[in-house]
Amino acid sequence: MPDLDLFRVLTLQDYNTRIVVGGVTVLGLASGVIGSFMLLRKRSLLGDAISHATLPGIACAFLVLGALGLDGKNLPGLLLGATLSGGLGVGAILLLVHWTRLKEDAALGIVLSVFFGLGVCLLRIIQKLETGSAAGLESFIYGKTASMIASDAQLILASSLVIAGTCGLLFKEFTLLCFDTQYAGAQGWPIVALDITLMVLVVGVTVVGLQAVGLILMVALLIIPAAAARFWTEHLPTMVVGAAVLGAVSSLVGALLSALLPDTPAGAVIVLVASGFFLVSLLAGPARGVVGRAWRQSELRRKIARQHLLRAVYELSEMANHPPSVRRNELLARRSWSPRQLAQTISAAERAGLVVPTEPNAIRLTEPGRRHAARVTRNHRLWELYLIEHADIAPSHVDRDADQIEHVLAPEMIQKLEALLLHQDRDRQPPASPHALEERP
């Protein structure tokens, strides 16, 4: 019955299910950890190149084992060949990048295509030999999770623990390598050694993942969890932990779904589940998600419009013989507002308690609005004075340049401007507008 099958799978009653779920979950965790550094190092396609570079090593290992009279499909021997071939691919990438004028993306593409083409040719040769066939070797291309045995899971567990532990021990060094390589080199850190260590870890997790998801899908397990975690945080330790969790959960859910759905490849389902998490992160991630970013941009636009309104009302109100109330036609002439935009901005300022209507077409500042407007005007004029005094911008052009940055001035920057341009004993009233200054010759 379907309910009984679901219960058996979710409670991991079957031995093979426990082996597969445990193996791929640990693999997803390790992939998320090392994939985070790959993503920040801008080497996301390195895993793709390495995974394809392992194929000729697998084929060569099969031929060598057969020539020695051993079982050509011995898993440790095949993985050893894959490791050597993947390391050779990494070396080829480094040589192309450092000894030629080729960019890294070109080197990755060359190594990926050449090694994969060589591997496919060797598999065709093996198929025609009388001593064996390539049946079974193709599982390294697409993965064969269901055939995982206890020794495979133990190998994945041991390798994943070593990889995750190494990343933990070298976390500070890898962080510096990913964010500021030149600074790390200037401080005396062994950049080349760290880079090689990172690549060796990528080779390791790729090789142990061949049996689970295959060389084609292994790159997705390296990249997608890390990329999804990047949408949720700007903090690297949180990102690494998030990528590890997403990789582990994607592998766990994918393996369980594959066990519930007959004849469904686990590797492909794992990647599809990870892609679902990525889509949710892309839309809903608070740090870099599409929805959150659109909301923050909308809030910034509303904030800027409100500050422009308050400053315009304040500057009109401080003119000699001008009444406290300001008419809308005066505001329209002050800035390039449309009547609809001005009406929306005034309505938002009224809801915030910053302005109140005095006539059908006039408004005035409330006391909180006056304090806010004074602060906004003061910051704007401080920045204008700085641009005139130190950036040599003419007073007739300074307003436009000040508008581009005044809304994001940090308090520390305001204090520096005050110390630079104003006396320390001055009150908090806005300085006089610099537009009355004569242009410099």
C-alpha cells in the first residue's frame, strides 16, 4: 500500500535506503561547504571541469586493472584513476592560466571538453575489447545511487569529514583567498598552496560523488546549494552553514523521493530538489532575493522622494516673508515632479506625520517634520559645501551631484563633514545654502 511504502521510506526501515540516504546526505553537506568557497572564488565551473576530467582516468584505470589481471570494475581502483585524472585536469587548468594569456573560463572550457572527449573515446575502445565492456562504467557519468553499498557510504562519509574538517581548519585562510587575494599575498600567505589545497578538496568531493550522482550532476550539487545560500545572508560563516544544510537537505529529500518513485534516478531528483530550493531562495532570500531587493529599492525611492519634499518645503519656508505654508505649484516648480508623484509623496508624508494640509493646495511642516527637514537640509548642504571646497564643482552644478549621494550618507561621514567644514561649537541648524556663493574663476 502507498501509505505503508511512505512510512517505510520515511522511517528508513530498509537497509539500502539507510545506506543511500546517509551517503548522499553527507555528500551534499560536504559539497555545500566546499562549493561556497568555489562560488566566492569565482570558480563555480571548476567542479564541472574536474568532474569531466575524471572520465578518462576511470577508463584508463579499467584498462590498467584488466591488463594486470585484476577486476577492471574494482571501485577503489577506478576512483584512484579518477583522482589522478582530475588532478591532471586541475594541473592543466593552472598551467593554461599562469603560462598563457588565456583567461580562466577559457582554460576551464578547454580542459572540460578535451578530457571528456578523451574519456568518451576510451569508453568506446573498451566496449570493443574482448576482455570486458563499458557497462557499469557509464554509471559514473549519470550516477547510480541505488547501487551504493555500505563501503561506498563509508568512503563518502570519511572523505566528506576530511573535506569539511579541512575547510574548517583553513576557514580564515580560504576567506582571505576568496575576498582579497592580493592582500593575502602581501601579508605573506601562501596563495598558490592555498589555491591548490582548495582544488584538491574539490577533486576529492567530486571523485567520491561520482558513484552517487555522476560526473554530470556533481557540478550542480557543488554550485546550487552555495548559490542558494548566498541569497539569504552576507555573512560568510552563515552562508557556509546554510549551503551545507541546503546541500544535505536536498540530497536527503531527493533520495527519499527517488525511493518512493520507482525507476527514478536519485541523482537527477537530488538536483531538481536543490533547484527548487534555489528558486525559493532567488525569490525570497532576504539578503539578495528578487522580492527583498525590489522592496528595498522601492523603500529607498520613497525615502528619497520624502526627503526631497521636506527639503523643498523647508527651503521655501526659510525664505524671507514666505508664509509657513507652501503651495503645491511652488513645489512643482522646485523639482521635476509630476502632479501625481507629488500627490503620492505628500500623502505618504502626511501619514508619517511630517506635513499637514493647511489649504486645499498647500501644506506645512509639523514639528517632527521640521526637525526631520532641518536634518535633511543640513546634510545636503554639508555635502554641497564639501563638493565645492574639495571637489572643485561649481555651485551652479553642485545640487545635482549632491542629490546622487546625500541620501546614503552614514552618520560617520556626517561627523567628518562637520569637522572638516564647520566649527565644532556650531549648533545643528543647516548652514547657509552654498548656491549664493560666487562661482570660482
